Amino acid sequence: MDGRDPLERIAAALERLAPPHPPPTDWLSAPAYVWEGDRARAVPALDALPLGNLRGIDAQKAALRGNCTRLAAGAAAHDVLLWGARGMGKSALVRAAVADVQAEAPGALALVQLAPGTLPGFPSLIAQLAEQPRAFVLFIDDLGFGADGRAEMLSLRSLLDGGVAPRPPQIRLAVTANRRAIVEREDTSAAVHERDERDDALALADRFGLSLGFHPADKDTYLAILEGYTAPLGLSYDAEEALAFAIQRGNRSGRTALQFATELAGRAGLRL
């Protein structure tokens, strides 16, 4: 007969029923990870287009690729804000630039995407990554700046450079946002709360050493982007049909060009 105290026996039984603790994350084994707030999920293959296939954003490509190269090499690098028009390749560029550096320097750099709502676990993530002999780009995609995202924006602003514990130099952020107003500084006659929101956004933007703007594509840029997707597959297309496709979707953007290229590839029985 078990002579232990009943509470001790109950605690032991509950411990046996509880699922085992997940093993610690191996931060050196994968090219990318998804941070889920209290643990990370390894991504064995980074989903990224070849950097050369991204057209119409040459200056942005060069700036971000250079920053990632310096980070991977252990040199000083910036936190990066990619802002502007939707569908113009902000997220795709982050993934492509990291993958391009990884091909050149295997194991030197990893991408860690923060799932929505995981900023409260940011300090724990930093503590884990600080011990690793590797550089990391922490990726926050589509950061919100409306009423629902203001608390997240303020938290991120504090975490960027307002904390007591310094962030290790091998850990830098890449953040995308659709609101162009984050970098505009015009003084308007907006209401007090609107001015406060704008000031908060500007205070956050000021904490990024590298700010890259993405603007809506004109016709020539849209077709150049499309060419970047179709040329490697040997696909031809009618420019008028491509432009009509964009009109149907209400915008000329990199995303629309990719969708039309997907249509062309599907017709030809090819994978994009």
C-alpha cells in the first residue's frame, strides 16, 4: 500500500497524465522558425522566391540584402521597417533576402517569424536567441496600426530600444506595415486622438535604422514584375491581357503579377 500523503499521490498521478514537456528548440538546425509565444516551431525549408525574380524594387532589394549580409557576418546591422502599398513584395523580399544570404553563408542566419499576438513572449525569445552562435532576423508581418493594433505597436516600440536589457547585436527585426502614414510627418488638423496615433506610429518608425518604402506599380513596373515570374519558365504573355487582369483586381501590384503568372503557368501545365 502506498503510504504517501493523498495530496502527494494526486500530484504524482497528475504529473503522469500531463503531456511531456516539448524538447528545447534547436536554434541551429533550421533555416526558419515560427515563434508561437512560448515555444518555436522549426520550418525545415524557407518558402522564398529567388531574389532575382523580384522586379521593380531594386533599391529595396539591395538595401535589405546588404543589411542581412552584414548581420550574418557579425557586423552592425539595422532593424528594418518595410512600409507602403499592399502586394508590392514587402514580405516576399524579407524571405528572399534571408534565403539568398543563407545560400551564400549556410547556417549563419535564420528567419524567425512571430505569430500574431506573441509580442508578450518577445523577451523570452530574445533570451533564448542571445545564447546562440548565429544571427537572426525576427520577422513581424503586417503590423497593425489601427485601434486594435495600438497596444501591439506601443509594446514593439518599447521592445525596440526602451528596455533595460539590451538586445544582442546578432538579433534584428524586420517589420512590414501597409500604412504609408507611418513615415509621413505632415501636420494636419486631425483630432487629438488621431494626432496621438500618428505620433505613436512616428515614434515607432524612428526606432528603425532602415526604412524602405514600397509604392504602387505603374504599368511598366507591373509588366517588369510579371516578366520576373514568367521569364524563368519561358512563358510568354499578352501585355493587354496582363493589364486587364490587373484592372479586374483593382490594382497593379507584385501580388497581382504573381497571380497572373500563376494563371499562365497553370494553362501551360507548369508549376510556378
